Amino acid sequence: METIRLFAAPHKALRKTIADFMVMIGQTNFDNMRAVAKLKKAGREMFFLLSSHAETEDRIILKALEQKVPGATDHDKNDHVKIERLQRSLEIHLNLLSTSVRTDEAHDFYLEFAKFYCLYLEHIDEEETLTQRLIWEHFSGEEQLAIRASIVAKMDPETYAVWLKHMIPAQNDAENRMMLGAIRNNMPTDRFHALMERMGESMPEDDFLTLGIQLSALAIQE
């Protein structure tokens, strides 16, 4: 059986998305209304993913681990509280940004986000090492697969499409083929087609084209 890494795919997506946003802040010309609007749109989608991921971890992954090993999730859950507080502050600051902000104000937001970025990277590194090791030690392969399936089953198609929009370009081809094959095999055909349509509307054209090629390769292999 494959080594099941429950955090790997979403964390790859979040690392890329947060890094891209960090660069975007630094590059944004705050005298340009379109550039500021683009930054805000990207930030809102990123913050949506951060909230979605924390909620999934608390409600499914950490809940299951806590039942097996009481107290083992305290550190991660406390981190989530700190991260959410900082995130809300950043979201408020982002909403206040406009073409009227001074250069110093824009740079203050850049520095605030850089601190958040550092904290978040440390947090997800601990989850992928310490927390993941506890899951391997206390859950069978079948139980881990059941947790993964539960995450997918409880996620609405719109949210899933946004996640895949960010996951696909953050992963290598082998990871994408494995993920897409599992999605297609475990999701009703009509729901899978609806998911692909939503992804086509939200993903950059080149990324969606690559996705189509990978799906075609899977069909040929079968």
C-alpha cells in the first residue's frame, strides 16, 4: 500500500499559493486600481483555502486522532487559533487596501504577511512530520484511506474545484495522475463532470489543458 500522507496535497497547494501571494504583494503597484483588485481577489481565495483547510483538519483529521490519542492534537489546535486570529487581521488589512494607501502602509502589509507566512510554514511542517507520524502509528492503512475519503465526500464541488485549481500546478505529474484517478473512480460520473466544468471556469487555461492531458493518459492506461 502507498504511504498515505494526509497533509501533503493541501499543504503543497497552500505553500505555492501563499508564496505566490507574497510575491504578488511585493510586485503590486498600489497606484493601479486593477492591480489592487487583482491582489484582493487572490488574497480572498487564498484565505478561503486556509480557512477551509483548518476546518477540515479540526473536524475530521484531528478529531479522529484525538479519539485515538487524547491530548495529541492540543498543539495543532492551539496553532489554528493563533493562525486564525492573525489571518483575520490580515483579511481586514487587505480589505482596506486601495489606490490611496501610502507606500509605507503597503509595505507594512507586506511585512505583516511575511510574518504570517513564516509562522504558517512552521505550523504545516510540524503537521507533516510530528502529527503525520502519530497518524501512521495509530491508524491502519484502511483507516487512513477512510479519513481521506471522508474529506472528499464532505467537500462541496465548488470548494473542491478551488482546491484542485491550486493543487494541480503545485504537484508533479505522478501525484496528479494518482489523485485524478482516485477522484474519477470514487466520484459519481455526473459529479465528476460538474467538477471538471467548474475547474475549467476557474483554472488558468494552460493548467486546465495539462489536466485534460493527464486525464486522457489515465484513460489510455486503463
